[in-house]
Amino acid sequence: MDFIDITNEIEKLVKKSKAKNGFIIVFSKHTTAAIRINEKEKGIYKDFAMLSRKLLPTKQYYHHNDLNIRTENLVCDIGASDCMNGHSHCLHLLMGGTAELIPIIDRKLALGIYQRIFLIELDCPRRRKILLQIYSNEN
Amino acid sequence: MDFIDITNEIEKLVKKSKAKNGFIIVFSKHTTAAIRINEKEKGIYKDFAMLSRKLLPTKQYYHHNDLNIRTENLVCDIGASDCMNGHSHCLHLLMGGTAELIPIIDRKLALGIYQRIFLIELDCPRRRKILLQIYSNEN
Amino acid sequence: MDFIDITNEIEKLVKKSKAKNGFIIVFSKHTTAAIRINEKEKGIYKDFAMLSRKLLPTKQYYHHNDLNIRTENLVCDIGASDCMNGHSHCLHLLMGGTAELIPIIDRKLALGIYQRIFLIELDCPRRRKILLQIYSNEN
């Protein structure tokens, strides 16, 4: 599990867009990587990893990982181990986090003082795509 | 628990709407049925049902199910057993999932390769209503 | 943990806004307070508090609470105990709930019969700020 703070990149794109007031959609195109807003503090990342291991031990039996019974989506884009991520799918289903929506006010993300936007990798490391859409009140 | 893939129906409505670029709001009008994006694979549904039973056994005590102390919302629309869903409410509170928001690009849902939109039934089977709103950049 | 029903206040603001059709964004500016839609019934609040104590006991070790190793965000706005909220951050990360988005139809929130909008306090009681943005189809 990895927490990647993407707030600065998003903030830059908001400024570049010239939207004064509106909102931005931050949309993960993946089923095992979540977008989430929380505090930037390393201890929290460890605490959350601990919780997720408690809820969803990687060593436990997952139907999704059982290639003797599984028939769907067997072509894995990064090798066979790609399929061994039943725990990641379950965590993503529980957490949600396909998208966050953040208001824009005066050309800035209207985040609270401790709020940062993260891509949380719930699977083994891989390339991820995030789709951003900015909506402005002034068309 | 049941996973109902509603992606095709939503995709059809997006095409019909003639919105070229924008987004769609998929909103569940229920407190024990969630909208969620994840992979379409039967094993995952079973793994998630397993997790939810572990977190929230149906046989456990729930204040919501205790008709000796409960005073609110006692009129149940599908009979008395309708009230015995404390575990469903707790799971919905934990998961969220009242709504998903999906970008539309070039008249299509901008979903990732494995992303499908589900209505997840957290309660016993019943009729459900989903509200859709499509927003287009070109007014 | 506390459930604060903010539906009526939001409904009033929607009416005042004169938006006929559109949607409202309800955005929490905090990392330990969630916006969530569910049923207004006291038993559910207790059941959910029970679940959260089971998942994240306050007495357990949290890296976030360990001031011997922690280096980030050590200035606490309401005193030292403010930092002892590792469990609140973990729950917020799991739940999400920074924002809810609710469709507006005919000047009203398009909520289902049992749906109410809550601010859920995951931390000790404190002042909270919620940002609302209303979007209307008729510019």
C-alpha cells in the first residue's frame, strides 16, 4: 500500500485552467487504486495499512485468486501475479474512492487546512491513470 | 448481497442524451443499496460478501433491530422483517456509495478497462430506484 | 462519535438559492468528520459506533499518536489531545465521506424517503466547517 500526494499537481492544473469558481472531478480509472482526501502524515499511512491487513489478510482465501474456479478477466496486463489481488478489490469495494470532487474557489482548491488529495495504491505498484475534469461557473 | 451490473443501461442513456462531454451522477435513493464501481468478476462478489459477514454478522445484536427500544421509522414498507437490517445500514454507512459520478468523454462513459458500475444490494431483495442526472459541457 | 442531521439547513439553502434543477455539493473541510447519507434512527448511530470501536479501538497503538516518532503536523489547534486521533483518521480513510453530491429536482433535494444528510463527527467534539456549492441547469 502506498499513499501518493497528488495535491500540488492538481492545484497547478486548476490554476492553468483559469476556472475561477467551480469544481474538479478527480477520477481513478482503476478498481484497486483509490482517490482519497486526508491528512499528510506518515503515521496515518501505516495505521491504515495495519487496518487493511487486519480486515483483509493477503494470505487468506479469496475466490478472485482461485484460478481453478475463475472464468472472468483472466488476461492480466502485468503477469499472473496481477490476478492475486482479491484483498485489493475487497478493500476498494469497501472504501469506494473511485472519485473525489473538490470545490474550486477563487482559482484554488477549497481544501481544509489539513486536507490533501491522495492516490492510494491498494495493489502492487503499477502505472495508474487519473482523469481530471474541471467545471467552471463562468461559461 | 447481490451485485447488479447497470453499466450497459447507463451507457445507453448517455448515448441517447446526446451529451458529448460532461458527467453523469448515478444516485441511489436508498440507505441499504449502494452504487459502486469495480471489476465484474463473480469471485469478487463472494469475497466481499464474506468480508461483510465477518464485519457485520447478521445474527449479532443491533440496536436498529431491537423493537423493544426503537421509536423511529417503524412503518416498514415490506413487512416486519424489513426492520431487521441493522447490518445493512452499518455496511452502507461504512461504504458510503449513495452516488458515483462518472465523466463522459466523446459520448461515452470514461471508465477504465475493468471498471463497471454496480448497484450493490446490501439488504434482502427489493425494488430499487436509481436517479440519473447527465451534465453536458455544451449548453 | 456523533451524528448531526443537517438536511433541513441544506434544504432551506437550496430553496433560497432559486436553483430549480441541478445538484448540491456538501463538502466537509475536515479529515476526521464525514458527510454521509443514511437513515435517521438512533439505533443505527449506536450500531455504527459499535462497529467502529471494533474495527479501530481507541486504546490500540497508532503511529499517528506516537509523538516520539511523529514529525508532521504537530501543531494542534485544540490542545495536545487533538493529536490522539489515529483511529478517527483511519475510519475516515476507510469511509471516505469528504463530500456527498445530491441532485436537486423542482427546488428540492431529490432524496429517498429515508435518506437524511449527516455530518458524522469521528473525533472529539469540535467546531466544523461545511462548504456548500449549488449548481443549477438554468444559467
